Amino acid sequence: MRTAKIERKTKETQIQLEINLDGTGRSSVKTGLGFFDHMLTLFSAHSKVDLKLTVHGDLDVDGHHTVEDVGIALGKAFADALGDKKGIRRYGFFVLPMDETLAETAVDFSGRPFLVFNASFPVERVGSFDLELVNEFWQGFANSAACNLHINVPYGGNGHHISEAIFKSTARSIRAAVENDPREKGVPSTKGSL
């Protein structure tokens, strides 16, 4: 079973998170931020990664610490669940249309963290959710999962659609990358390790 459990406790957030990479996309997400819960539920459904997440964050300050720390915890969970990465495809990419928006994402579970985030939002918020936190979430994820993650949104006109397209496309890219490849007998690298 490629699973992981993470507990992250700081003065700003308390996080309990469980994932199953070989799940069916079932989720139970409670962060205190409705829009963020919606994005993570979409992520689970489209990645087919089962996700159980409970967060108590300092939302009286704002959503920054909650969103960033969930990204860190989720990335760490992926790193733990993937282990030595034997047998995975390693790379994944997806192009996802969502009405007027197009999101293009690519991921490499290389062991080298890097985020490229080329997306802009026509508004600052969806409801009470600050859309600049989308970048912060994926930065935390890429760093902790030790993956290269490239997110490009060449066009889009609705903040909700742009964020949703990013989460869905990235989920689909990750799904492809962490799948077991029946032809790959070891680590998918000529170096012999990732």
C-alpha cells in the first residue's frame, strides 16, 4: 500500500492528513476555508488519491499559514508514500480546458524541488479566499514532494475557473506520474536513484 499519514503541528496550524496513492478519489477535507476545501476535493477526485485532511489554523489572521502548511504536509505525504519511487512513471502532464480557461501542467518526481507558476488572476479573491495563495500552496507542495512542477495558464478570464483548472490539471499530471508502470522494473532514472 502506497499510503502516508502526516501530523504537522506549529504555533500557526495543526494538520492531520492521510493519503492513499492507489485510491479512488475519495476525500474528507476540512480546512476552515470553503473554497480551498473545494479545490482539494477536486484534486483528490481527479488524481484518484484518497485524501483525509483536518486542519485547525490561525484563520483569525488570514488563510496564508493554513494553505501553505497544507501544501507542505501534502507534499511530504507524497514523498513518504512514493518511497524509493521504484516502478512509477515519474513524469506526468495534462492540458485541461475549463470554459474560457486553459491550464497546462507538467510534473517530474525527480527529487529536485522546483516550481514554475505562470498564472495570473483577474480578481484578488474568490469569496474570502485570497487567490495568491494558490501559488503558495503549490510552492509548499513542490518543495516537500521534491518534484519539478510547471503550471502555465496561457489564458483565462474567471478567477474560480483559473484556480479550478490548475488544481484539476495538476491532479491529472500527478496521477499519471505516480502510476505504476508495468514495464519499469526499477527506479525510472539512468542514475539508479531519485
